[in-house]
Amino acid sequence: MDFSFIQHVVTTSRTSIAVCKQALLPAALLLTLSNAIADRPRSISYMPDGSVKAYSESEYKNDKAVKTEVFDRSGRLEFVEYPIYNASGKFSGKKRIGPDSKPWPYEFPVYGSAALGGTAKVQDDIRQIESLLAKIGNEHPILEVVFINRHHVRVNTGVIKGPLNGHGRYYNLKKKNGVWIQPNKDKAVTWWA
């Protein structure tokens, strides 16, 4: 089937909307199209400045996610998450693997590493960042690391107790002369709740 009439597709959760070049399309065609696309729903995560941090595509079976691939803003695969369900079918955690199918080396997601050559290329950076946060006195676990570029990273630390219940800090760190630093202690940390 030729889908060249589609300009772009907006996908949220399990619903897809096709924005087409022609305004009127047969309802049956739109239903077929949206069902085909909804098999791999896409979600997008944004940075505070509104730029895209990452996007993900999920596969579902019996209305449960079975696999989620996470890509950077340029479409490079960052990692793959497999949800873990307990005996009663409730979500109990997730297993993360790298794009090379090797186990994920961290307890938290790292975004932007694909653009820098992969997780192996940023291992020393992650160790330095973890050491710096311990030295600063960060009392929360790392939730995510986002490489803005090779010399700038945003680290989200904190505790999440539920969908709208959590607290922590954002750290903006810079790399100078091969060492990660907190450049401006007043402006490099913000609270979130």
C-alpha cells in the first residue's frame, strides 16, 4: 500500500493521527493506517528548553509493553528496555540492554551516549560524574544522565515515589581540561518536586 500521501504521524500512547497532504481520506484507510502504526507507539521526552531528549518505540502484547527501544534525537539506538512483570502480571521493574545486546552497565539511563560513540566511550565520564556528585554532597541516587554535548551534561538525581510524587535535583556539569566540574555552584543546581 502506498503511504506517500502522509506528511507526518503523531503517535501518543496507543492512538495515532496521520496528518496528510490531502484533507479528506476514506475513514477505512485512516483506521487501517492508525492500527498499523499503533503496533509500535512512539513517545517523545523533552529537555527543559523544549528540545527533544529522546524518543522511544514500544511493542505491546496483550496490552502490556514487552519491549521499548530508546533512540537519541538523531535516531540512533541508545538502549532497549524490557519490562519485568511479577506472577500476578504487575510491573515490577525493567531490564535494560545496550544497542550491542550487552547488559546495561548502569542503574540509570544515559542519553546522548550514542552520539559520542556509545556507553563504552563515556564510562570514564560517568565514573567522574558519580565521584563529583558524591564530593558535592548529593544525597539522592542518579535517575538519568543526559549528555548535551561532549563537554556538558545534565544529571537528574532524586527519588520517585509515584507518578506525581518525588523530589531531587538537576545538576548542570561541564568538562574542563578532561575533568567534570560544577562551573557555577549557584546556577548549576535546581530542585524539582
